[in-house]
Amino acid sequence: MQTQSDLNPTVTHLEAAALAIERISFAHLTAANFAQRYQKRGIPVIITDLLQPEWDWNLDYLCQQLGEQKFLLRYYGKERYQQDKREWTSIGSGVQTQSQSFTDYAELLRNRTAHEQDIYLAKCSLQETPLADTEAMQTLSTGLARLGLQQPASSFNLWVGPAGHMECLHYDAMDGTLVQLHGSKRVVLFPPGQTFNLYPYPFYAHLWHGLRLRSWFSRVYPDRPDFEAFPKLRQALQHKYEVILQPGEVLYIPAGWWHEVTSLSDELGDEMVCSVNRFWRVYPTPRAVWLWGRWRAYLGSICAIPHVVGSLALALVSRDRKQKVKEILQML
């Protein structure tokens, strides 16, 4: 882990359990030092001062921009996080979904139904929305390109939800950037070397669950450790990082890094949180090749093929096939 003097004296740190993620101003980064210090070594960093404070994607602004446009909402249910994860049969994009307009979802946030039932707007592409052409997104795209992030593996995705919502501990097979645009998020991270100490779902579980359950998700709760069931978790917790991502900040999460993301309410009681993210091809190539977590994810996806094909066949002959096919495609 780099020290302040490695980059610039303006760098600060967020500490948690004696471990820290560096925070550095965008003005003090170049493509060369970003690649050398973080990208090539697969080390996360928080980038500040890229976005303007007035670019606040609050609920009123999102309603103005998105209005009656429909999105797939995930219905998690509050009781989910009281369950033993070993009993789960769905996770992430595999949970129950329902298509609704953004205006309707905003009402669920305002009347707190979204809080009570943990209803989340997740991983919705900005590509076909007015938000894609905003000054904030254009500045973000230009800034990330200046850092050398020029090979996207996805479009920018929108994430909107109630305070208290948690995206459970998982890793991604691609590098990612998480950008906070309203409210704050608590992010707990573990390095790729802790994969087996975090008890991921086995990749062969995809054979009978398809993509509803993912081998890149963990079966443990870092904040409620069960050392009797998961004794190696004690080792993983010695390598835990924790940050609070504030509005306007960008968190670079290299492929294979485990992360659990919790939405927080602000000092004024606003309990809507909004972020965007984007995935990037892993650079340099050797880091991608030697990352076992990527191969686990690919093996899981291969195991899921028979289940996905069967689900698509059933969806195509169902009465509401358009909706069912859309739900399946969003899991891919």
C-alpha cells in the first residue's frame, strides 16, 4: 500500500481496522501514475475533485430526467438479511424483479415502501436515458479516459435506492469505478487473496440455480461473523478495508476485490442514495490471466448455460414472454 509521499502531499487516508484506502485529488493524477500505482498492481483508490458539488442527482432531479421511463426494480425484502446465506436461492440480479416507471419508484421512496421492502433500482444502463448526455457524465467520461480507462466492458449503470440497502459481499471479474452522486455509501473491501477465507458459493451451484445464485458472492456477513460455521473468516477480517464514499467521489475497485456496499442516510435525514458505476477491461493482461477469481466466475457462468437456455425456452412460450426474457437478459 502506497504512502502519502508516494504520490503527492495532498493525499489523505480513510482508516478502518488499521488498513486504509488512499484518497487523492484528480488534479494530482495522470494516466502514467494511475497505471503504475493502482491499475497494474490491482490496488483500489478513491479519487476526489473530479465532479462538481452542484451536480447533485437528488430524487427531484432524477424524476425530472427519467419521469415515466420504465426500469426493472429488485425486490429484496428486509427479512433476506436475517437469513443464513447458505439457504439463499437467489442473489443480486437473480432476485424477484418488477418493471415500473421511475416516477412510481420515486413515490415508493417518498412513502418509505422502498425502505420497508428493500426495493432497489440496480444496474440500469444510462445509455438510453437523458442522464447519459448530462455535463456530469460527460465530465466523468473525459476524466476517466484521462486516467487511461479507455476500454469499457459495460455502459454506465444507474443505482438508486433507500438508505440501509446493502449489496452483499461479492467481487467482479472486471475492474470497476463506483461514482457517488447523491448521499453516501459505506464500502467494506477485502483483497483477492482472501477469496477462500470469505467462503464464496461454489461455482457448480450454477448447475441448478443458473444465474440466480452467483459463485462470486460470499456466504458470510462481515459485520456478523459466525466463526463456528466459517472459521477462516477470522483471517479475512485482518485484511478488511472500510471507506465512506462521499458525493462526487470515485472509488476504483480492481477485479477480484471483494466489496460490500451499504447505502447511508445523510445528516439532514435524506434517505435516497444514488450512484453510477462502469466496468472496464482488466489491464495489464497478466493481472487478468493470473486472477483465480475471474476463472471461478467464468466456470460458474459456463455451468449456468443449461439452466439459462431452459429458462429462455420457457420464457418464450409464456404469456408475458417479453418481461420474462428481459429479466433473464438482465442477469447476463
